[in-house]
Amino acid sequence: MQAGRPTGPLVQGYEVIIGFETHTQLTTKSKIFSRASTAFGAEPNTQASAVDFALPGALPVMNKGAVQRAIEFGLAVNAHIAESSVFARKNYFYPDLPKGYQISQFEIPVVQGGSVEFFLPSTGSGQALEKKTVRLVRAHLEEDAGKSLHEDFIGMSGIDLNRAGTPLLEIVTEPDMRSSLEAVAYAKELHKIVTWIGICDGNMQEGSFRCDANVSVRKPGAELGTRREIKNLNSFKFMQQAIDYEVRWQIEQLEDGHAIQQATVLFDPDTGETRSMRTKEDAADYRYFPDPDLPPLVVSREWVEQVRSEMTELPRVMAARFVKDYGLPEYDAETLTQSKEMAAYFEATVAACGQAKLASNWVMGELSRRLKQEEGSFRRVKVHPIELGALLTRINDGSISNNAAKQVFEDMWASVELGPNGGRIINVTIHESIRVTDSIDATIARLGLKQMSDTGELEKIIDEVLAANAKNVEEVKAGNTKAFNALVGQAMKATKGKANPAQVNELLKKKLG
Ligand code: ADP
Ligand code: MG
């Protein structure tokens, strides 16, 4: 890593350098080297086989599904998939590691290089998005360890080996991030990629996606500083807090004339501080060597091509298509591809109404707002995309105003109760869509929200508004546009929002000369 001009914001005159190691738990049903189940939450030690218990003579057998997921990840980040990679023993001593070593990949990992591209969070739809690329060093397959359970009430500790042997893909970046903001944006993008392609369930509470943040600071132009590694960050909020604290702490140390010691630290959400767990061990401490129980992992080019041909469209490819095919702004495309479900909902809505920008506004706006309020997700939506499409069609053909449509939407939303398995499916037939359109029109009629199409009636109301607002009328005649807008507002109010604003505008202009 070259020392050079700082590329991120300085903190008290220091440049912040961050690299990530992320452990993603793969979605295979069985473990990486045994046939025991990986399901979360079972009684301790009920999901561990002889291999996971490290009984003498039990030999590991590679799970093909784990390799397939590593290949999928490699392809998603444009990495090189090694034709032959090697499993190594990482030796260390810990009660939850019965073999006395962890099977991992060291010198030759299965996924090499690649990069993750993402946008930094912007402040609004008008803002141009700032793009950032973080280079990956590698992603390697390894097994998880077990878990120590400290049963304080009986004064004993136990070991649960259900998690031992759970397949992990550890994804390592170059030290390319320059702020906690960038680090969190990277982690969110990585989370999006692995859940999108389905290799990880992304459940951070259950530990399926855990990040280690390596943090150092330096004066601009100086060599890289000594890093400290914050272990096991399992929420984006803690990630940001932990890095911010660590940066402040390191700067304080340096300013006080202390050198930073390389260390592994833990973040305590209760105090908001990081504290040292152990001074960092070197690779040499682990006495890595190739595991004689496992042959080299061979991945044929045919297999890679097979996996490539079956992969789903990636979020960034989909976002580019939304810009190109639907003419959406980059911001919209980026927002709509936050999750596969949201993107699918949007596309189904466009298919139903043919109005891409209107659909985008509603999916990002009204619908997201409602889901957020109820802590719902696009997996469980009360208004079907076909129904939303029908509603947007009525906005587009002038039957109702955008504001009136919001009331219809509220009505539709409130009238649906989600069952335990809730949600609606997105695949629907044309037949259904016709029925739905009818029911939308019925709702519009019931709520009395149909726009006034009778010009005579509208003219009458406008005349009344003009008579009642003589002062405004005078000001308009003197050239005051604010006063004109006030009259439009008055007229809309008098029609209870049922008039077409463009028509009101036009009539007012005509009447006022
Ligand atoms: P190890 O596997 O021993 O933890 P690596 O050298 O593979 O060590 O680096 C681990 C992570 O630390 C990588 O993500 C890397 O980008 C990051 N890193 C390395 N040096 C620094 C540094 N000086 N400051 C911040 N991050 C760093
Ligand atoms: Mg490390």
C-alpha cells in the first residue's frame, strides 16, 4: 500500500485506514466436512458428528455445496477462482476447538482478488452518487469453531459443538477504506451481495455475517500505521461506533507519545469502548501446514462456467439495467436494488402499469415509508404490485391526483390483515389484474376521490375562490406569482383535492388574464 495523498476525510490531522475480514456463514444444510446439520438453535451437541467432536480416526470430507457457494461469490466480485487450492491446519489451543486446529485455507485460497463496488450514502435524490471500489485480497473456505457456554448459575462452563464445522467463507479486503462511513457502506454492500446470491442468510444476530475491522491511523504521506483488529462486529451501528471510538483512541495514544501495539480488541456496546483481548498473534504462531487429511480442492473450469450460467442477475448489473431500460436516475436504480424483493416488487409494478418513474417514486416513497413504519419487508407486503400498478394507472390517466392516490393506498393497506406466513406472492395472472383494477376504481369511487372532469363545475368553484380572495387577485395582477400559487391552493382545497391541478392552473390563468 503506497503512502500518498489522503483520499478520505482527515480526523484531527490523521488519515484513517481500514481493512475488513468478514466471516460469512454459508447456507449449506450440512457442515463443511461432515454430514451434521447446520441449523441454528438446537440443543447443545445434538448437531455434531464424530468429525465435529474430533473423535480419533474420523476424517473430513469436503462439502461440494460450500465450494459451489465460494465459486458463486468469486464470480459475483469478479475474482479469480483457483483451479487448485489447499486446506491448511491453523493450530491453536482453545476449549471450543477439539481438534486443536482449525481447517482453513492459507497460502492458496479458492477465491483470489476481485473487488466490491458501491456508492457512498447520499443525502437525497438530487445528489450525485459517489462511487467507491474496495479491492479484495481473497476469500477462503474454513470451518467455524464451537461455542463456550458459561453457566454462571452453576459455576461451570460447557462446550457446545453444534457450530463446530459450520462452513464459513472469510472475505478479506485490502486496507482500502478511509472512514467508518466507507467501512459501513462496504459492509452493507457485501451483505447485500452474499444475501442476494443466496450463499449466506445474512442474519447478523445469529452470527451469520460477522465483521472484523482492522483500523490504523497515520499522518498523511506516512507509512501505514500499526493496526488493531476489532473482532466480531455483528451490527452496522456497532461497527460505526466501534471504528469511531478506535480512531479517537489511537489518535489520543499517538498524541500522548505512545506507540500503538498490534492487538485484537472487542467492542463493548454498553460502554461504547473497545478493549484489548490479546496482543496479536502472527501467522507463525499458528504453525500453518497443509492438512494431510484433505486433497487439494480442484475446481474445473467447466464447473465455474456451469455456476456462472446459473447465477442470478447481480444487484449492480440490475441497477445498470434499470437506468438503461427504464430511464431511471442512478439514485432510484441504486435504491430499488437494495434487496432482491424490493427490485422484484418494482419490476412487477412497472409490468402492471408501464410507468417506471412513477412506480419508482411510489415504491421508494409511500410503500417503503409504510413498510418501515410497520417494520415490514418486501417479503410481506399488503398491497400487491398489480394493485399498486392499477392505482398508478389511474394517476397516469388523470382519474385521480397523486395525493388522492395516497388516500386510496392507505385504504388498501388498512383493509388487509397479513396471516402468520403473510405477504403476497408476486406472480399473478392477467385475469387477477382485471379484477384488481375494478376494485381500485370501486375504492376510488367509495372514497369520492375521482378527479373532477366537469369543467363547468370547476369553473364555478374557481369563481367563488376568486370572489373570496380579492386581495390575492389584486396581487396576482401586480405580478406576484406567490399569490397565484396561493389561489391554486385555495381552489384545490375547495375541490377537496379532486381537481386536476394542471386544469386549475389553466383556468385561473385564463380568468386572471
Ligand atoms: P491477518 O490475517 O494476520 O489478520 P492480514 O495481513 O491478512 O493479517 O490483514 C488482515 C486485514 O487487515 C486485511 O483486511 C488488511 O487489509 C488489513 N490491514 C493490513 N494492514 C493494515 C493497516 N496498517 N491498517 C488497517 N488495516 C490493515
Ligand atoms: Mg485477521
